[in-house]
Amino acid sequence: MKTTLKMIATVAAFAFALSLTAGEIATARGGASRMTSVSSPAPSAPVAAAAMNCDNCKDKLSTVQDTSAKGAQAQLAGGTPAKTVGTHLCSACGTKYTTLGAGKAATEVASHTCGACK
């Protein structure tokens, strides 16, 4: 009799606890529909290019062969893949890259020094 009463009390306590958390239990049904309804992040504002120190400094965009393209990138390009790179036309200028931070938080910052306007 004691065992039966303990078993009934245990089942009743489990059922009560289950009824309290029933609204919080997530099922696999409808999970994919919730994934598609996630809103996309707001678009960020475009970053303006840094202004050069003098009028002699100019940048030129040129197209070069992309040697790092692999597999499908080369096929999608329809031949030789190409990428656009910027080239600084002033020979008196220099660019120094400094690393700020360490480890995964490290970032490289480019500082432009103009030799023509000194």
C-alpha cells in the first residue's frame, strides 16, 4: 500500500511539474518556419574613402588576375577570374601597416605618409 501511494504521488508530482513547463517545451515541428521568419540585419552605411593629403596623391583602380580563385569561382568567372585592386600613383608616398591588439582581436591599420607635400 505504501509503495502504491508513493508511486501515485511521484506520478502526480511529475505530471504537475510537466504541466508547469509544457508551454516552454520546444518540439521539432514548425522549427524551420521559425528560422525563415528571422529578420535580416539593418544595412550598414557605406564607408567613405580616406582623403589624401595633397592633390598629387591619386588612387587608380585596376583589374588583375585573381590567383587565389579556386574551383567554382574560376568556373563562375567564365574564364580567368579577375579582381579589382587599388594602386597609389604617387611614387613619393608610403604606406605603413601597424598591428593593433593581439591574438584574435588584432587588426591592421594602414597609415599613409605623403612625400610630395613635405
